[in-house]
Amino acid sequence: MKLLVVGGAGYIGSHTVRQLRRAGHEAVVFDNLSSGHAQAVPDGVTLVRGDLLNPADIRAALDAHQPDAVIHFAALIEVGESMRAPGRYYRNNVTGSLNLLQAIVDTRKIPLVFSSTAAVYGTTDAVPIPENAAMQPESVYGETKLMTERMIHAFHVAHGLPYTILRYFNVCGAAPEGDIGEAHPNKTHLIELACLTALGQREKMMVFGTDYPTPDGSCIRDYVHVQDLADAHVLAVEALHAAHARGQAGQATYNVGLGHGFSVLEVLDAVDRVTGTPLHREVAPRRAGDPPRLVADATRIVRDLGFTPQFTDLDEIVRTAWNWHRTHPDGFRR
Ligand code: UDP
């Protein structure tokens, strides 16, 4: 199969390109490189520099490369920034996705796999969270993802667009080979920050709240390894494409997580074990908008697609992240 990977130069996109090729597929990357890295695109993979906000760019890429399916990662992803710059987020994430959808149905009506997020649920009482939980995003970021999910469904109903939506929980880790990994311009994620702190780039780790109603008082999250998440995309696009070849316009939405969580303090303990140096920690007030516990009910993707995460051991997950950051302290700049 030939895939157009929109946002394929980013963190999750680049790992997905690698897993697609390992599964025998061909990938073409479409990326505006606003936060992605050309160095994350492997030799032999075409990188089309284009922007979803220019409809002509995406139409030209679909025409030129004639893909069998599209995987769409391209988005701005920072919750805090989305609250300060909502216009940028709605324009980039919603209008950009709309341009992509319109281009797909106008040209080839091929299957689409979309990157969504557990942020569409907002604070929920459900633990673990099933896909049919109430959706009340608490950030503009989550709102843009939910709006895009709804647009995709409307295009499915109106135009027969086949789709699979994957709602990621806490994506982390790096390729075990240590050559690609997380390199966002602004660092906010727990494991990445802890690794950079262990490298001496920051003085200490702030623990945002130890007074939550959890066993050790810190927040619990479901940490899914980026390579397992990449494999989930391969499974999703293969299933969608097979159904499409049988004349079916499939539609499905899946959580992607391990189905169990680790607390902030457990993650920091793992980082201490892996790096061999205890981090300087400081308890700080709760971070606004952090629910105490976010854990996926991942039974649907296991049942339907045979998703089998390989990285279930926290130390192993952290070791891959540490290996990447240790060897690339400035990300793709070295
Ligand atoms: N966190 C923390 N200190 C940090 C960064 C994150 O205590 O420097 C906590 C954060 O409050 C949350 C968890 O770690 O409870 C995971 O946060 P992250 O930003 O990695 O992902 P999120 O759950 O927001 O998607």
C-alpha cells in the first residue's frame, strides 16, 4: 500500500513512517516542517513540503503521488498555547483538516486514519475511559480535535469517506534504535522533561500536585510507547484499506493506550532507576486542567485490530526515551 503521511516529519508521524515501511508499505510524507524535522524523514521517503492551509498543496500531493490511503497527524498540540492562541489552533487544526477532507473526497475518496486524543473526553468519572464516554474537552486543543472528528464523520455520511480515528493517551518513548524521538520546540511532557533534567538542561522536576485522590497523591496517566502507537496506525490503515477493497466504507474510533496507568511519582522513580541519578524533585501546585486519573479502556482496539503493545514495562519505556535524549541532547540539531 502507498500512504500519504500528513505530518509525517513529526514525533508520532516519523515513527509511523518507519513501522509502515517495516510492514512492507510505501510512505510519502507531507509536512510544513513547522514543528517536524526533515532529518526525521528516512532516506528513500519523499518529503513534500506543503501546508494544509493551502488547499492547492494537498491536492497537488494527492494528484502527484496517488496514495491508497492517508494518515493525518498534522496539528498544533499544546494545550496551554491553544488557550492563549485559539485562532491559530482552530485555523491550523480545523481548517487545515477541512482542506484535507475536501481534497480527499474531491479527488480519490481513499481511507483516512486520524490522530485524535484523550483530550476530547475532558474530565470524566469513567475509569478506564471507554470510547463512548461523554466528550467535554477542556481546552481549545481538545476542542479542535473533537471538531475534526465530527467533520470526518460528516464526510463519511455524506461522501462515503472510510475512516478510523485513534485517540491517543500519553504518548512517550522513542525508537529503540535511538535515532528518532521526541523533539518538540516547547517541552511540557513528563518523561521528556525528566530526561532533559537528568541531562542537566534543567535544574529540577516539578511534581504538579501530590494531593490528588490517587494512592501516592500524584496524577495517573496511561503511557503508550510511540512505536506501539505507530503499529496501531499500521493495523488501522491495513484494516480500513482491506475493507475499502471489498467495497466497504469502514468507520471506527479507538482509544490507544495500555489500559493501565502509572503515577507521576512512579514515572520519576523509573527515570531515576534508568539514568542512575536521582532527580531533584519539587512539589508544585496542581497544574490547571489535570484530571487525577486518565486511563484508556483499550479493549476495543485489542479485540478488533489485534493491537498488542510491546512496551508494557515502565523502565523499558523510559530507557528508550533516555537513550534518545542522551544521544541527542539538542534533538535533531545534533
Ligand atoms: N507533570 C508534572 N511535572 C512536569 C510535567 C508534567 O508533574 O514537569 C505531570 C502532569 O501534571 C500530568 C502528568 O505529569 O499529571 C503528565 O503530563 P504530560 O504533560 O506529560 O501529559 P498530559 O497528561 O498533560 O497529556
